[in-house]
Amino acid sequence: MESVNEIKDKIRRRFVKVATCPTAPQRHPHGPASAKKLGYDPAEIDGLPAVVVESFAGVGNPLGLHPVRPGDTVVDIGCGAGVDSILAAHKVGPSGRVVGVDMTAEMVEKATANARVAGVPNAEFHQGEADHLPVGDGTADVVISNGVFNLCLDKPKVLAEVYRVLRPGGRLQMADILLGETVTDDAVEAKGAWSD
Ligand SMILES: C[S@@+](CC[C@H](N)C(=O)[O-])C[C@H]1O[C@@H](n2cnc3c(N)ncnc32)[C@H](O)[C@@H]1O
């Protein structure tokens, strides 16, 4: 069975590729066409610079689940290249703030550059892990996440972190991959099952 570090390294390598070679063939849909298929407003996606959306790798539209309000603080777990963070930054406006967290340095670098290109001053990005967020207690009105929980090895710990950073009355809006069938031990042990 692979160690936790081996699994994390595989996940990291996979998303370094999405960040740095978005036009190379990937094993999952990504980029602007995928975002539009997942229910994002096409005008909103087309309104972003191409470099911002090329590494989008989400599996749904968490911001579509409930409106975020002007002035809100939003934390984006596994923000990737920052599409949801940048869209959230537009919605929360100058009195609001968005904090994107991703474990892959290349994604954090790209999200930071993307926010600059998109002219968004109220989004910041930090390298960190979902089960150990670099975010203070009770500081977020909304936590969003898109396609990340399925990659997290200790899901209860991630949910505990979400609970820790949310203000009372805050909410989690997430999109992820769910399996309809029981996952067998063999499948869990199968090499690459986590990240390939
Ligand atoms: C499927 S991509 C989605 C990226 C982004 N949310 C989007 O919609 O484009 C998953 C992202 O989660 C990050 N990630 C995976 N496991 C993580 C973890 N345990 N903590 C923080 N980030 C993680 C990856 O580096 C990658 O950028």
C-alpha cells in the first residue's frame, strides 16, 4: 500500500502538470469548455482572461449553490489556478476578501498571477493543506471547494478545519466527486487509485 507521502506526491505532480501544461492531454476535463459544461455562466467565463481559466479543474460550480454577499470573507480550499476565488472576489467586492489555499506551489503561483491579470486586489493565495488551513479561527463567512475533498486523505479532519475557520452561521459550498457504490479494500489499495 502506498504511504501518505507517496499519495500526496502523486496528487501534487498531477496538479503541477495542470498548472504548468494546461494544453497537454489530461485525464480529466479542464479549462473554459469544462467550466461552461458544469454550469458556470458562459459570459462570466468568457469575461476572464484566457490564462485564468486554462487550468480550471473543478467538477461543479460551488458559487452557484448560494450567492455570496458583498463584504463576505470567502476561503477557497484547493483553489487551484484561482477561477472560483477570482469570481468570488468579484462578488464580495472591495469590502470583502478571498483567501485561496492550495498544497501545490505552482497552483498558488499561478492563482496569484491570475488575480493580478484579472485585476482583482482582494484575493490572496497561500500554500497549505486542507487539513491544516493557514486561516484563523472563525474568520470565514463562506468556505468553497471544488474537486478537492476526493483528493484529501483524512476527510473528517478537513471538515473539522472547515468548521474551525467558519464564523457561526457561515456555510460550506462544495462540489465534488461521489461514488455511488461501496469502495472495496482492493480498490483502495490499487496503486494510483487516489490520483491517476
Ligand atoms: C481538481 S483540482 C481543482 C482546482 C480548483 N478548485 C478548480 O476548480 O480549478 C484540485 C486542487 O486541489 C489541490 N489539492 C489537492 N489535495 C489538496 C490538499 N490536501 N490540500 C490543499 N490542496 C489540495 C490540488 O493541488 C489542485 O489544485
